[in-house]
Amino acid sequence: MHNALVRGTLKADGDGRLLVPAKVVEPMGTGRPTDALRVLRDTRRATARCLERRGLTRPRVRWDEFKALAVSANRK
């Protein structure tokens, strides 16, 4: 469970939508690399605690499906 809040403009792009990012808003802090590392570290710990409290294991990421989506998106 990782997140980022990205603000921008949503524009029509053919038969879909395209987000044109303008800025990243908290929790990334000031934008320094150390802030990003801190947020990632803290988020990983919070995720581990959340899963542990619920007796769940970390879900397997199906990278092959993500890669297929990326390839499909790049063709448009």
C-alpha cells in the first residue's frame, strides 16, 4: 500500500483520459530525496503492521500484467 497525491489537469486523449501532472502533494515532504526515502520506509512499515494486524500476507504483484498494460498504453 503505497500512495502519492498528484495534482494536474485531466484531458481527453482519443477515447480515454490523460493526466498531465502539475505537482506532487504531501506525503512526499519538501521534495528532497531524503523525504521520499523516509515516506517510502514509513509506508512500508505501516503496510506491514496493517497486514500483520489482519493476519494477512503481502499480496503477490502480478508484474507481467502491469508490463502488458504499459506496453498497451505506449502503443496509443
